[in-house]
Amino acid sequence: MRQWLFTFILLIFTGQISAQDPGFSQFFANPVYLNPAFAGTTELPRVAMNYRNQWPQKGATFTTYSLSYDQMLKKYNAGLGVQITRDQELNNVVNSHTAHLTYAYHLQLGFESFMTFGLQGGMVLKQFNTSGLIFPSGIDQLSGEVTEWVSDNYASEKTLFPDFSAGAVGQHGEMYWGIAAHHLTRPSESIIEGDQRGNLPVKWTLHAGAHMRRFHHGLLSRIFTLSPNLLYQQQGSFKQLNAGIYMIEKSFLFGGWFRNNMDIRPDAIIFLAGFAREKFRLGYSFDLTLSKLSNYSYGSHEFSLIFFLGKKSDVPVRDKLLIPMI
């Protein structure tokens, strides 16, 4: 009963923000998920694997898996990508499976200026395990006995619908920025007959960053690269701003961000550590919750692993975008 009570509390909180896509703290480690325009923006084909476990001490509350592949088509100044995700919510009450194909066109505007435009389309399968849900109206106030279940009110326990997104990314010198819109057609994901509020809101994403020129630290005799970044996302009534910085030193990378849901009090502090070689990149991040949910959340863990396939050509192809290593 305690587990179902916690699930009910989560339903209250998530119900206030309507439908919301899973988000990754290491957003540049899942580039095609962040913005379709990132498809094919590295010289070698790229495989990205991501895992996020949110609030792990409360069970499988929010667990997300992502696998993507993208590559550059040099002859056509384009990129192709494919991505599949699985998202488990509220101790497997809601499960989502997605599969998307992405096409991006790369346009060089000048010696140091690039633009990339991306389109994405696919299918989403959403499954609901309603058999175990209990609401207060179904509990006897005196005895605590469960007298009613809610599954009879639903037409089915799964829904399948198409989904489309678009994005653009630009770069000039060491500055880069982008915009993306997901769920352009606002598809309905409701399983309730006659529900007019089950349309998935458009998710808007704005991101910007820079690679600051390397500088030499006299005491440590090391070369560092600093990369400040901003990420803003809005979906329905949900709003989020991430502000932080990467610090890159040879093969090691560290980062820190503040995440704010447009409130006076920050939602979380995010810590990141990573390791990168020529053919792979590994990252781990931890979200330390600062909001009122800190008593329930116990933070979030996230892992990323990126592989680059093949061998670089003798004549190097410059990456279209200077996104951070992780």
C-alpha cells in the first residue's frame, strides 16, 4: 500500500504539468534526441547509448533508455539517424516505446559559419498498466478497504500514434545555437474514451553555447577548454532552464549546472564527470534535488556511452558543429 500511495503522490505532481517528455541532464551526449539537426555532425558514424534512473530509492519510478545511430553523408552534405527509446514511469504504470528516423541537411554559409536543418518522424507506442491503480474515491474511509479499481473507465491499455519533429542548429566560429520543436502535430496519447485533453503538447527547445579559447594555467602547466552552455525547454505548462559549464582537460571532462523550473528556488544541481578517447566517450552525472521533492527524489543517476565507428580519412573532414565532447 505504501508503494501505491507514493505512486498516487507522483500522479498528483505529474498531473500538474500534463504530459512531459523524459529529459537527459547530459543533453549533448544524446544529440539526436535533443535536436534532429545534430544528425551526422561528426566525421565518423556515431552510436550513442544513454541510461537515466530518476529517484532510484523509490523503485523504478522514472527509468529511461535510449539508443541512437547517426552518420554523415559527405557526398550529399547531409546526415541520417535512427533512434529508439524506452521510458518507464511510475513503477511501470506507464511505458513508452519510440522509434524515429532523422534526416539533416548541412549548409555552409561561410568559412566559419554553418547551418543544419533536421526533420524527424516515427511512431510511439504507449502502454498503461491500469489494473493496479487505486484512487482515494476507491478506498473506504473507515476501514481502508479497496472497493473500486479504475481500469473499467478506459477504452484500451495502449495507444500507437505517429510523431514528427524538426530542428535547426547554427554555428559561427566558436559559438553555436539551436532550436527544436517536438510533437509538431500534437498527437493524442489518451486511452480514455472521449478525452479532449490527451493531446501531447509541443516541446520547444532552445540551446546555445561556446568553446572558449584555450588558455594556459601557469601553476599547473595545463591547457583547459571551457564551454558554457544554456538549455531552455518548454512543454505545456512545464518550463525548465539549465545553465552550466564544461571544463575539458585532455581526455577528462567535468561539468556543473543549475536546473531551474522557473521558480525562485533551483530545482537541482547537476554534477558531471567524463572520459574521452578518439573512438569512445563515457560520462556519468548526478542530479542533486533542491526543490520540495527532495524528500522523495533522492537524486538521479545518468550514464552515457558514445562509440565512433570506422576510420578517419587521411584528409580530415571538419565537424560541422563544435558541440562539447559529452
